[in-house]
Amino acid sequence: MEKDNKGKRDVAGLHQGLVEQLVRVGNIRTTAVEAAFRAVPRHIFLPELSAEEVYRDEAIATKFLNGSAISSSSQPAIMAIMLEQLELQPGQRVLEIG
């Protein structure tokens, strides 16, 4: 299994654990959104962080200007809620800019 360089915990396990948490609390309600969350690993977009940091249900600031965050990786729960509300159909795509 894939492991991250900083944390030594199982990246896939952390990823799937976050998805299971989002399902358990009701942020993910449909199989389509669950499949999307399981298919897209968050850590590839945040390579400078440990898997433990990446797979928390938290927004992560990714760019700063004069000490203020100006860009972020959105909180997974918020992404799940937004995707569920969109009621996407097969073939549709989403670009989320955080």
C-alpha cells in the first residue's frame, strides 16, 4: 500500500476513513458522490503535507499573500454537500476553485 513520506500511516486507509466519516455523518448521501470521493485522492493536490493533515475534514490554506490566506483546498464536507446539492447527471463535470 502507498505510504506518505512524512506520516508513515497508510494513505489509502486515511483516504477511505475520511470518505466513511463523510458518509456516516450524512455529508455524502449518494453512491455517485461517494464513488467520486473514493476515486480522487486529496493528497496528490497537497504533496507538501502529511497524509494525516490532508485527510482531516478541514480546509487547508495553500497560498498566502502578506500573511493572509488567498487560496485553499476546500473542506471535504463542504465539497460533499455542494456536490450533493448539484444533483449531477452522468457526463457532467465540476471544476471547484477554492
